[in-house]
Amino acid sequence: MSEQGEDTTVYRVVVNHEEQYSIWPDGRELPAGWREAGKSGPKADCLAYIKEVWTDMRPLSLRKQMDGGA
């Protein structure tokens, strides 16, 4: 971090098999079960991207069950 405490970390947006989103520091190995979602940058940009694309917070398995597809 800089002297002023600003977070200068570059993050990647990641998504799991349930289509749940998170951010992960760039350069660190992704945890098991997560893959890159195609967006990286400052934390605020990544969180804004997640807010835009993650419009249904229900896990994929629950959405399928509720839609009668599971």
C-alpha cells in the first residue's frame, strides 16, 4: 500500500461453479473451484463490474431448482 493507505493492489474478478463472484489479488493462485471472469484492475472497478453482472445472487443450483430444471 502507498503511504496514504490507498489500496494499489490489482485484483481479478473470479467466479465459481455456482456463478458467484468475488475478487482475488492478481498474481496469486486462484483457490480451487474458482476461475477468472475476464475483468481485472483496481478494487473499485472490479466491484463495480460485479455489481453490473451479478444481478441474481442465488447460486446457480438454486436458480435451476426454482426454475424446475434440476
